[in-house]
Amino acid sequence: MLRIATIVYVLITMAHYLRYGNMIYVLLFVLSGVAIFFRNKYLNFIVIFFLYVGLVEWVKTFYGIFIYRMMYHLPYFRLTVIFSAILVLNIWLIYKYIRQIWKRNYGDKS
């Protein structure tokens, strides 16, 4: 389940970067998407790093588009719902990956 959600998130983020023509970021997210299939503890840190990078980018994009739509009195409810879903998915993935690392290092003490 975690891998499927990560692949969906990586695809959405890659589509976002492709929209602006940032091929370097697309390639980096492709590599982070490939990294989830390997069970190396260091690759999990790389995936978490790219999840944080994606989170910052989505918050920045949401803020810019939201302010623009409010300024010109355009509807922004659907935008808010879509971006909220992406941000919740992103935060959930970060939580799950950190929890996975925590369990591996310290055991399941919860």
C-alpha cells in the first residue's frame, strides 16, 4: 500500500514539474520512485528527502495560485480540495516512512 501511494504521489509531482518543463526535477523524482523498490535503509532517507522537497513545492504552488484566485475573485474551492488531498497524501507518506525507519531501528514499542 505504501509503495502504491508513493508511486501515485511521485507521478502527480512529476506531472506538476513537467507542466513547467523542469526535466531535472522530473528525473530526480523518477530516481526516488525507483528507490522505493529497494530495501536499503539509506534509500528510505532519500525518499523522505524528496517527499519534503515535494511538500515545500506543493505548499508554495498552492499559496501562489490561491492568492491569485482570491485576488481576481475566481472560484478556489475545487483548488483547495485538490491541493489539500495532495498535501494530506504527502504528509501521510512522510509519516509512514519515518515510522517505518523508527520501527526498524527501535522496534515496535507503540
